[in-house]
Amino acid sequence: MALQRTQVLIVGGGMVGLALAIALAKAGRSVVVVERNEHPEKIPEQTSLRVSAINAGAQKWLTELGAWERLPNDRIAAYQGMSVWEHDSFGKIEFTAAQADLQALGTILENQVLVAALWQQAKSVGVELLAGVGISKPEYHESDVSVELDNGNVILAQLLVAADGARSQLREEVGTPVIHRDYEQQGLVATIESSEPHQGIARQVFLAGGPLALLPMANPHQSSIVWSLPSVEAAAMCALSEEEFSQQLTVASNNCIGLLKPVSERASFPLIMQYAQEWVHGRQVLVGDAAHTIHPLAGQGANLGFGDAFYLAKQLNTLGTLNGQWDNTELKRALRGYERARKAAAVRHIATMEGFHQLFTGNNPILKMGRSLGLSLVNQSNPVKDFFLRQANELA
């Protein structure tokens, strides 16, 4: 058994944990990242199913970290427009990058591709990366935390960061209470091919069962879909033949980019909202999905997580050290400041997504008429559209 000391131990080598690790390492902090999965540094040859919409604020920060330039050009899909409408109704709203004086409204990236780029950059700035390694229950002390790895080695850290996802082991270990909302829906994901080019426009149509998002990929005829459906319907959609699924999908999309057909497997994941009531436990702090998950209908989950990492790194990098050690009182103050600020951001996003979910779920004709009228009015108001664009492109 070997004992290793570090300032920060991050459990979870996903997008948020790696971005935080890079930001800390670039400021001279010693950082270790432990990731259970093997080979996160490899870019998958085939297009992966899970994607994220990275906004302008997050892209700017990732560029400053040096990770963006590591992304392969043929897997980057910037989009210049967004179109949102309600199925079988007149309500529609459209946004363009030119309205916000931006080159693009955002970028669609495969999660695994972005993780690989971040992993490579983390390695280059001196982060110690341990892949294919799990942990056992940490031991918490006043000035540090000790964590035993699967291989028997022990890491002693001044701060333990739980970046281990929605089912966070570290959050569960300390019994953190979580507010939970099950939408009783599944997000059906697949890569699809369209007979007409997507023209760099992200599209979302609101259906009675939930929204269908068509997210443009680098290939002008390929998009990634996220279709929110009641769980029973999602299972049925996954079981359809390719031809039947293509027909259902094309009808649901209002034939907006022609005939659609899947070019990948179909998969689904449960749609839930989670919000941890305590983000700081002694010298442990939650970030990203370990702290919060939101409905994907606005595509802000990854950006919200990057906002956590950005703010936490900013707080920690302003702290001085004595012989490499953080002062207990100063560290607690920094962590509490992080918790207050990021809880407020998470609550804002959760409330917004909950409002959208309630507003656009169901097929009541009166509500549908009101929704369509609201979309049309917003579409005619440039100041309101500008406000939405500014909000959507901030580092949340």
C-alpha cells in the first residue's frame, strides 16, 4: 500500500471534473483525478449517442483551458440558428447567431469526444490521471480526507471533489438529502440521417408527450435526436423496426428536414430532476450532476456543470497557502461562497425547466392555443429574443 498526498482529489473524470482539474492545475494546484471507466482519453471511431450543446460562454472557458483546440474538426458541429415550434399549431420562434452578434449559437459535441480532449489537456498540464480505478468509503478529518483506491493505495487530499455523476457514490456515502422529481419520461437518443441538410439549425418541436430535439452534427445530413417520451412510449419506440421508427420520427418532426432514418442504435435514459440540499460536507464538495440534474429540453445541463467548475476553480485559486496547506477557515468560507452562488444558479435553471415542462406538456386545446400565441409574440419581439439569447450563452 502506498500513500500519496495531493491538494485536490477529484472523483469522476467526466467533462466537469476534468475542466475543474485543468483550471486548478494551471494555477499551480496539485490535482489527482480518479475515473472508474477505462481509456477515457480515446476518441470513439463511431458517433456516440450522448451529446451536449455547449454554449458560447462554456466554449470560451474551454478555449482558455486549452481543451477546445484538441477537438477534432470533423466532430465539431457549430449551429447558427435555432427553430422551436409546437406540433400541429401555428406557434413558432426562431433565433439566429447574427441576432446575438455571434458566429454560432452553440456547438453540438459528443460527450465522449469532449471528455477525450479534456483528458488529453489535463495530462498535458500536470494533472495526475488514474483511469479504471474505483474507490472505497472515504475517511473525513478536520484538515484532509483519505480515500482508499481499489488497488489498495491511499490518497490523502486537502479537498475531495465529488464529480461522479447523478448517482454519486460520494454524495450517498455521507447521506446528503436530495430533492428528486421523476418526470416518468425517458430521453430516447439516436443518430439519424435526413434526406435534406440540417443547414446548421438546431430544431425542437413540442409534442403532447414531450419535446423532440434535432441537434445538427458535423455531417450536414446527420443529427442527434433527444426525444422526451412517456416511459411506455419510449420503450415502444425503441422496439419498432427501422422503417416504422423512421415514419414515426418524420411525422413527429413535421418533415422539417425530409425523411429521417436512424443510422445508429436507439437507447433511452430516465428523465429526472435532482437537487442536493447540501453541497459541502467538511472537505468534500459536489459539482455537476452530483449536485443537480435538470430536464434536457433546453440543453443546459452541461453548461450548468461547467459553471460549477468555473466558479469553484475561481474560489479555490484565490486562496493562499502556507507550506502548501489551505487555512481551514478560508477554505470553508470559499466553499460556502461557491455553494450559495451555484445553488442559486441551479435553482434558477430547475425552476425554468419545470416551468417549460409544465407549460408544454399535454394537449389541452386552450393551453395549446395560449402556448402558440406566446411563441408567436416572443418571435416578434427582438428585445425578448435578445434576452433569451444572452441568458442561454452565459457560462451558467
